Amino acid sequence: PVYELENVDQAMFSIMGRYWFEDGLLPYVGLFDHKGPIIFLLNGIGWSLTGNVHGIALLQIFFMLAYCLLAWYMVGCRHGQGYAYFSVIMSLFALRIVYANGNTLEEFGLPFQMLATLGLYLWSEQETVEHRPVWAFVYGVCAAYFVLNRASDALCVCLGCLIVVLSLIWAKAWRNIFDNFVAGICGMAIVFLPFILYF
């Protein structure tokens, strides 16, 4: 990551993560920023890997690789491998423009957006309307991740869940709605509870 003077957010994420992990300064107490704690946690992990911003870059590579694999799989399911490779490569060029300096909320959120989208895509390709609760668990994890980063980023996941719920209501699949609701809450709890207990 390269932090220029106008990239205050990225620099602040790095500072918050570094001093949280190195000096024990609690976010929102010892240092303050308006973003959620996950981006600070990721930056702290990055700093602890290498002792400098290169650890954050390693995390960026990992998250971008996860995005690429999920995008490749999803596009390949529908259009074949050649088109999948082409789509992922083209998306990387577009993402390069958006995430030029790296260490952004959106960049670290991409794999979670793709994972939720993959679940919705696989559900839409089914013969039946029934929705597998394991995917509701995944949506819960993804939505909680976004709420703890920037709540507005959870909109995509929430809209997808709304479509699923409305489809299940239309089909009168009450038990499936309940099972998915419980799974979604469990997924959210997995992400929320450690932060609730820590802070």
C-alpha cells in the first residue's frame, strides 16, 4: 500500500491497527476513527505479520485472491472457464482504478460480497425455491462483517436475503424461513460476539 497525503483513511486504518496490536491502544478509546473495528483488526494483523505495511499488502493479496477465485467459480458455472478467466482479468483492471492505493474497506469486503452473491446465484439456479440454511449462515457472517466495517456495505447482502425471504413466503415454506433465520442469526453471532466481548 502507498499512502499519499489525500489518502487519510488508509493511513488512519494502518495507524489504528498498528497501535492496537503494538501498544494495546484500544480503538475508540486510545485512538479514534469513525470506521468499524474490522478494518483496524485487519491492519493490526498485517502489521504483526511483518512489522510494517508490507503485512497489510500480504492481506490485500490474500483477499484479492479470494475474490478472484470466487468470481472465477461463479462466472465459470454459467459461462465456462474461458469466459471466467477473461472476466476476472478484466475486473482486476477495473478494480485497479478503484483501489489504486489499497487498504480500503471495499477491497477487504470484496470476497464477502462475492461469497454472498455466489450463494444467491446457486440458489437462483435451483429447481426448487427451498433455500439451504448453510447459505443463510454465510449471509449472516457477511452481513455482520460489513456492519462492523461500514454498515451501508451490508445492503447488497440484505437485499439478497429479502429476495430469498419473499420467495419463501410466496411458496409458504415457513419451516425453511425459520431454519434460515436461525442460521443467519448464528452466522451474525459468530462475527459479533468476539467484538462484543472484547470491547
